[in-house]
Amino acid sequence: MKTPAMPPDSWLVKPAHLAWLNAEGMRLLPFASTSGVAQGFAALDCHGRLPAGAGAELIHTTRMTHCFALAHIQGVPGYVHLVDHGIAALQGALRDEVAGGWFADASRSGGKSAYLHAFVALAASSAQAARRPGAKVLLAEAISIIERHFWCEEEGALRESFSADWSQEEAYRGANSNMHGTEAFLALADVTGDALWLHRALRIVERLIHGHAASRGYVVVEHFDRHWQSLPEYNDDNRADPFRPYGSTPGHSFEWARLLLHLEAALIRAELDAPDWLLEDARGLFASACRDAWQADGKPGLVYSLDWLGQPVVRARLHWVQAEASAAAAALLRRTGEAMYEQWYRRFWEFTASYFIDLQQGSWHHELDCDNRPAASIWPGKPDLYHAYQAVLLPRLALAPSLATALAAM
């Protein structure tokens, strides 16, 4: 695949813009570093403080460990002990030493989900790329759990969730968990050298994007029964759910678009066949999300969710949607060199800088209301470094290999 020339005035080649991205990443890291608790990492409030009674959660522990590993790989001092703290938590309080796998939080209650276990694999792969003690063992265990419980060879996708002892399976299949499974599989392929993970990522993408989304005008179908029949009315009574919202989620269309391009580049790098439709589908996903979600209610910004007629459902603007939009624009710009993606890339970052970046209290506002004022109806506080930090790293790197491996090779 020949890399096309980007527009000569592209921000992706401007030293000042690349320096700005780096500076924003360095600004994000100290804020997040205060999230450590005895048993892992916990959610921070909007001031960057731990709320009273804050406890370790698997989602924050894995994502923080991943991000701090990326910082350490880059050569940023002061974060290696946080990587090691995350590894210890994933080998300790959050690990189910009896049944296997990991609990959602330090209370050690509830079931086991593919979504969270994909982040365990991602954190372990990044820690392994950072060459941290214990990472190799953690990585092997994460792979074993995915192989034993979540990956379904017959379906070519991940099962969704199980009871804590793995005896009962949820009668549901989700696009979100499989999307993050795809992300984790790209990282696993890099750190293990096993192309099996690329083949599995391609099978997921074939089902969810080249199959379901492409047939709906590149609108991602999020919810399915265990036989992969779509559930269009799922969570109609809980439309603003932070993980399984009703309708379509344009932020996931951006995220999928980027992952398709990473997969295409990874397949080519491994000298494997990369279907032409990966680029075509990435273009379609990005176009549909921009068309339907940007200024969908007449005001600047990307809405959180849409109904099946493309009308806004939850009009809040979430920081992760904005982060994924700019990262997808950068990926398409790097892949195609087309000026329209440059325009979107600049538009998204201008909006982020104007509304999401919080220069007073730190980090990014995680949610804005429909008038672009800070809000907290879906995501209180500022618990998530993952989306914003990746958004400032991805535009500076090639499409393959994945983040930790790419940074380690620099």
C-alpha cells in the first residue's frame, strides 16, 4: 500500500501542531496520576480528586495502566510505578483466583464481561511492550481467559458476559465489546507476533461492519441477541446508558472507522491479504457519523446517540466521542491524503479546544449539555484518561503497528 501525500499544509505535518498534541498529552498525565488507590485505580471527580470512598474499578485500572505504560514507553519519567501498581492490582485484588478472570471492581461481585476483559488484554499488552515485571504472566492469563471463555470460533466474535463462576452466559451480543476486542487483538498481534489475532479481528469486522453496518447505510448496529439478530429497541427505557445506549452511537462509528484502517495497515504489514472494503467501510462509517451527528440539533458538536431515523436521542456531547472523531479523521487523512479529512480534523480539534479542554481545573470535561456547558448526567467527574490521551498520540503515528509497539519502536 503506497502512502498518499497529505495536503502540504496539513496539521499532521506541522511542527507546532505536533508539539501542541504532545504538550496536551503531558498536561493530561499528571491529572490522571492521582487516581491510584490501594487496590488499583478509581474514578476522579471534576477537580482531579478521589471522591470519598472511591474504590478500584477494572475499567479505570486497565485503562490507566495502558496509558501510563504508553507514557513510560515514550520516556516520560514518573509513571513507571503506576504501571507496576496496575499490574499488581490486576494480579491481586481484581483477579478471581478461584474461577479465573477479573472482577469489575474491588468488591469482587458481579459477572465477567468481554468488554472489561478486552481492556485487561490491552493493558497487559502495553505493559509487556513497556517490559514491566509481571506483564508477561498477566498477558498469558488474559489470552487464556479470552480463548477459554469469550472467543467463539463458530461466530467469529466475542461472547458478551458470564456469571462470576462462568456457569451462566448472557443471552446478548454487543458491538461495543467486540469493537474493543478488535482493538485488543491488534495489540495482541503485535506483542505476541501471532497473526491469529489479526484474522480474528477481521472476522469481527466482517460480521459487525461489513455485514450489519454496511447494510444499514454504515450506521453501527449495537445490540443483538445471542443468535446475532439485531435488537433495535434495546434499552428504549434507558436511552442514556453509558455502555449500552438505545439507538446508534456515532462515536462508535468513528472508533470503528479508525480500527478498520489500523487493521488494514496491520494486515499489510504482516504480508496478509487486506480486503479493499476495509477502506471503503471506514469512509462510509466516518461519513455517516459526520452527516448525522455533527450539529444534529442545530448547535455545534457531536450528539451522543441517534434513533434509527437519524434524529438525536441523547443530545449531550461526550468527550470520548469528540476524541474518537478527531482520531478517525487523522487516520483517514493519513490513509487517503484527502483534504476533506483535514477539514474535519481541524474542525473537531477546534471544538475540543474551545469546549472540552479544561485549562482551569485540568483534563477534559467529560460531558457537555446541548448548549455545550459542562454537565454530568451520564459521566460525572473526569475518570477517563484513555480516549483523550490516545487522541493526542494517534495523529503522530503510522496506522500500524498499534500504539504501544509503535511507541516502543521510536
